[in-house]
Amino acid sequence: MAEVGGGSHTLSLSRDSRRTVCSSWATEPVFSGTSIMAGGKSFFALVLLGACLVLLGGLPEANAGIRFNEPFMHRGRGMHELGNVKEYDHKQGFEATLHFVSDSGNNTYGADINPLHLVVRVEKSTRLRVYLSDFSNSRWEVPHTLIPRQKIDSKLKDAKIHELAVSYTRKPFGFAVTRISTGDVLFNSTPPTTSAANDELLFNSLVFKDQYLEISTQLPAGASLYGLGESTRPDGLKLKTNHTYTLWATDIGSINLDMDLYGSYPFYLDVREGGLSHGVLLLNSNGMEITYNKEFLTYKVLGGVFDFYFFPGPTPLDVVDQFTQLVGRPAPQPYWSFGFHQCRWGYRNISMTRNVVENYKKAKIPLDTMWNDIDYMEKYKDFTADPVRFPLKELRSFVDELHANQQQYVIIVDPGIATAYKDYGTYLRGLEADIYLKKQNGDNYLGQVWPGPVYFPDFLHPNSTEWWIKETQLFHDQIPFDGMWIDMNELANFCTGTSCTFNGTVIDDLTSCYLQCPDEFNHTKYDVPGFKINHVGAYEGLGYRTAAMTVKHYDGTLEYDAHNLYGLAESIATNKAMTLVRNKRPFVLSRSTFIGSGAHTAHWTGDNGATFNDLAYSIVTVLNSGILGIPMIGADICGFNDETTEDTCNRWIQVGAFHPFSRAHNNINNQPKELYLWKSVTVSAQKALGLRYRLLPYFYTLNYEAHKKGYPIVRPLFFAFPLDSNTLDVSYQFLIGNNILVSPVVTANTTSIEAYFPKGTWYNMFDWSKVVSKGENFTLDAPWDSINVHVHEGSIITLQDSGMTSFEVRKTPFTLVVSFPSDSLLSSASGYIFLDSGDDIDMDLQVHKSSLVSFKADFEGGNGLLKSKVKNGEYALKEGWIIDNLVLLGVKDRPTSFYLNRELIDLKVEMLADSGVYISGLGHLLGETFEFKWTL
């Protein structure tokens, strides 16, 4: 392997000469996938390239001297020196040893681990891995059982094409990842000095201790970053500089701003000039803070390893595709889950629940799924029904009524298993299987949640899934529910302590701790580590109102390491349980999530507020979730906490109708918020949900696309228009797929909005009026009962008729909306649709079980041709679906002749003002290919 040699090398370049030299090297990378030197390059060239990587990574221009391989022996700092490099075959990486050297005895946060093991691997042409851990001892890593992936010592497959290159500095050690095609530096951990006149670093060199890891990367001024953790962000979708993002799964309402919430996502998407995008994942489940400054990004992590993955894109969609190839493709969701859902904490009995369903029917508002919160349980015990308020016979009858009307029923389940009831079968079977979390002495760890004293299942335990499946099956045999909502799984605990006991005294306030926890402040090095992350905005101990960090899993793993994975582990078990018990595609909704959770569960934004601000924030969280690989996401419509207003609820259903997961939900302490309670909200719901239900084939096809490629169902505008830099700052509009733009009202008492439209012609999907944009803002009317939804030129969207349930919609004929630009005599459009039963466990294109129909249209001089191509059309033919209507947008003149498969036919034609033509009566089977031609 070619390396930068030892000794001292100084490059002194003027500002202009630095730019010239670095520019030339950026287009001719020395390293191909690893730090391998290309043929013919000299040793000096390697040093020069390393210097340029630092320069290109954002070194201040005032620094005229770049010192490579010189010790940065700053006061109180140490550094690592690289050695013992071993090269892999086919230029697919290398491994090396890092030795720590220091001029001080600074042991802040503990002693430095020495030596370290470095591995650089090109695992695919679109995936580069940089792994750093203790050389001598194994350390905690995310279990392969939760996120299956290549092991660090597994054999590499030869990646024929390398998209990314890696270089390094030997002393102090740092590495840089570069895009080979452009020379753009994507990640550079070598710290530059702040000026030529002093030796202060812009950030620290690598730090690796048992409970404190730190690494930084330089960032160019033009980077736009998205992702990183789950929090309610009042500043919009794009990450803001001078912000610190805390990653720690926490039971705290999303009504709180800029705090760690339910999920932990150490992944970000970086969009550079010209739309070139890449992704960076740190696969580490320990608590961490990530600070984003203008010139650099810093990770401060409480343990584990540095396991970085780099995804080159180059488009945002490519990045998400590459990212979800690693962490897991999003789970396919059942067709019915894209209908509207209603829930409330506070449906006190079966009669109240049944009345809500009836009232939706009377109000003619679509409703697919009815939910019950913890009210249905007997004393809040999982897998039980209250014998007085929800007697099993009546509850079963209600669920049977829902099913008879092709509606569904979803229940909530919390992880805390009540211990105070000695005849409680779920608890007893858990004891027998020995699957509960343990204290240090081996006893079951006691916490407190809704049912009082509880034990928590250890979902990392190999026997826990079998136990969970059995409990699900036993209750499903009594109440055939269709989905499971797993809540409180951060995990939530109303007490704080490493060893609590219960003396039998209960207080009325269920959320206050009444266990006896003498050590409630958790003075252990795990609950209160030396470096304190900004947990709940107050630097609370990590064990605050959750399981103590000293709690053990079955194999000795500490909760300190595995805390952020609890929701993911429970989601995996629940997905398996629902699949086996129902023998249908599962629907799971989890509050706590981690990287890879989208492969098993849907998600929602949590306990939000009932304000316009919360409405706006929810859009940001929904978009962020899609970027992070969890596309089935929504917010509690009308707001969970606080009292709502008619105006708020009215505008919220207009937005929530177009999120992937569309559910209204409410707190027991607030007045009811069902959509039918206000006349204006009823009208808005009918209108917005009416269009959503027409769009169900489109949503469902995006569900298929998400499952196969990882793509978000709803997306930021820059995902479809990466070359338009104006889209990078748009936070409160969103795209459904790449083709439908939703521009909501997010402020009170407003009947007009400012909305950004990327270049092209956009057609309003309610009245087909158009907006022709050069890439600019427009003022749009937004009457109280309306939301602006526009379809973009070049697309073919498949609609069906609306209905009160998704089942009704599936029985209706199809309409194709073909969108051409309004100002072009020559144009084209395309689209496709995926169809299956909506409930099969697998979502694949299979003979007799699914169909895929693609459409292509060309338009020239007023005449047009629309063709279809069908794969596995037998399924669509069996269902008897027909294409009955066409909406040809951008067609200004009335066609006079129509040909279907070259035969002249008569059709009804209606002009849509100056926007297009509506054609009805086609009556062609969707499962058969066709060629439709119109002429003037």
C-alpha cells in the first residue's frame, strides 16, 4: 500500500496557487476507493493531495501554510498516529493501527483507549465504510440481529467501480472521503488551524475513550444538511448552524421544541452546489450530541464504536436508496392503512367508540380504521379488555361490525407488564420464559407505568419474540384486531432509579412515581457519565424517567448501550407477531424508532400541540422521517395536547389528508376533536379526504416504490428538483412522490398563501386551473375549505373514485390524469401504477397476485398518443378494473377524433376552461395494453 511517509512536510502556497493546484487535483483523484496511489504519482503528489483535501474541506483561506505529518501537540491535547497498514485486494480498502500519543496527562472523561483498529472498506460501489474501535477488546455495536449487515471481517465482493475515495494524514491521524468524479470532499476529519499565526485547531483531533468518543468533519460554506435525530424544529427542515442535536430516545411530548424526542437517527443528508448529494451514517446506538457549526460538524458520543457509512448519491433519492439498502427497505404497508384513521385517549367505553364510527358515517367523512387507546384495557394491562367498559363479547361484536363494513380496528400496547396481579397470564408467562430486563444482581428490574409496578420485556432476548407472538395470538383469538400500536417504548418509566421497590401504596396521579427508589438520582457512571448530553434540555441523567442505565439485558448488555434500540427491537418482534397471527401484511405503529425502524413499523410525530405552530412543525418532522427511512409517517390531526380551535382543526385536516399516515388523535384531558364536530371542518374533511381517497392508487404505488427503493412517500421539494437551489429552504410545502405539490395554510385566519413553484406548469387538482412558473413564488387563494394541491407537467397520475372506505375505492373505475406543459407544442408524460390485494405479506410483482401498468404519452401539434405497458396483467384482469376517464392537461383544443388500438371510437368530451380536456366513457380493461390516440 502507498502511504504518506513519515517526517515533516510543509507546503507553502499562496491563495491563488493553492486554488490552482487543488483544482487540478480535484479532477484527477489519486486514490480509487482507498488510499491506494494511482500509477505514476510521486510521493510529493500524495502529500500535495492530502493538503488539498484539507483545503477543499473548508480550511480558512487566511492560512497560507498546510503542515502535514507534523505533530499538533497543543496544550492539553493528544493525537493518534497511524501505522501497520494492510492493503486489501482490488483497491477495496485497508486496515491499520492507531496509536495515541500525548504531551499531557489529560484524562478528561477517562483514559484514551490505545491502540485503535481502523478499517476502511468499499463494500459496494455506492457504499464506503470507515470503522474505528478498540484494537484489543470488543466493544458494543448495534446487534446484527436488529440491523443485518456485512461483518467488519467478512469477505468483500469486488466492487468494479468506486464512487468514493479515501485519503488520510498519518500524524495526527485524520481521514477524508472524496467524490471521485468531482474531487469534492464529503468528509474530512483532519482539523485545520484557525489561522497561520497560531496553532489553535478549528476542532479537536480524534478522541476515543470508553465513555467518550469525539470526531469532527470540515464543511464547506455551501452545504445544506438534513436529518440528525428526532426533534420538533421551529427553524424548518434544513439543519441550522450553531445548533446541537441530541440523540436520546425520550418520553417527552413533541410539543417541546429542539429537544431529544422518541427516535435516534445518526444520519444526515448533505446537499451541495448543483444538487450533488451524499449521506453519512454513524451506526452507533449510544447517546450522543452532534453540533453543527458553520465550518464543521462534531460528534460527541457516549460509547460504542465509530462505524461510518458514506453514500455518494448523487441525487437525494439515490442517497436514500443506498442508505435503505443497508439499514433495511421500508416495510410495505397494507392498502387500508392509507385510509383515514380516528383515535382518542378518552373513548371510555364501547358505546362511545361505536358512536364515533356512526357519526363519521352520518357526516359522510371517510373512515377506514378505528382505534382505541389504553382505555380499553383492564387496569391498563396489555392484552386485556375491561370487563365493564369493554366487555369481550361487546368488543368482539363491534370489531365484527367494522370488518363487515370493510373497516379495521387497531389497539395500543405498552411494553410495561403489570406485576401486581398474580393471575395475569401475560405476566406469569413472561416470568416463566425469564424475558424481563434485570438489575445488576440478576433480579427483574421494577419500573412503573400506567398499570403501576411493571417489568419490562427484554426484546433482545432470543425467547422474547416467541413470548410476544403467543400473547398477541391469545388476545387476537378473542379480539381480531388488525394492527398494533406500540407506545411508551423509549422506554418510558414514571420512576427514576436503579433498584426500586413497591410497598403497596398507590397515589391517584398515575404519572408520578410511587415506587420506593432510594437511589433515584442514579449516581452511577452510566446514568450520569462524565460527559453529559443535553437530555430534555437540562442535562438530566440518562436514567431519568426510563430504565436505569445499569439494567442488564439477557447477555449482559447494559441499557446504557442499548437504550436507543428498544423501540426498534420491539417493532421487529411486533411485526413478526402480527404477520404470523393474521397471516396478512402487518400494520405496526411505533413511537420510539431508530435507524432501520422503517423496515418494520410506521411512525407518528408524537404528542404534539393543537396550534398552527405545531401544524407547521409536524410537516418538518414528517419530511425528516422520510429522509431517515421511515416513509409511513403522520401527525395527530387537530393536535394531541391542548384545546383546539375550529380554524386550526380545519386547516390541519387539509394537511393531514395528504400525509402518508393520516390519523386524528386527542388527549383525554381535552374536549373532543372529531372532524364532524364543526360544520366547516366537516366540509374541509370531505373535500381533502375526498381527493386523498381518489389518490389512493397513487399513494399505494408510492408505498411499493418506498418498499423497493426506500424513497419517501412525501418528499421535500429538492428531492424532485435538486438543481433548483430555492427548494433547499422550503419547509412547509411538500411533494407526494415527485409529481404532486401540496401548499398548505399553516397560519391562523388566512385565506391566501405564498407558495414556491419549481419551474414548469402546475395544475390544481380540484379545479384544474394552472400555474406556470419559472421557479418563483406565487400568491394563491386559500379559502377556508380548500388546500392547494397541484400536479406537475410530465406526469401521469392514476385516480379512482372516492368512497367512504378504501375498500369502496378499489371497486371503482380509474381515471388517468395526463399532464403536459401548457406552453409547448412538443412534450411527453409518464407514470405507473402497482396493484395487488393490499394485504399480501409480500409486496412483489408476482404472477396472478399483482400487476404493474406503466403509461407513456406524447403530444405534438395538438395531437397525442397514450400507450400502456402491462406486466402480469392477469391480476388486474381478474379484478375487472377499467380505465374509464382521461384528463388531458395542457391540451388546449378540442380533439375531434379518438382511436383505441387504432379503431375509431366515440367518447364524451368536456373542455376544462383553458387547462385541458376531460374525456369519459373509454371503458378499457386496465390489465390489457392499449394505444389511445387523439387528433384535432
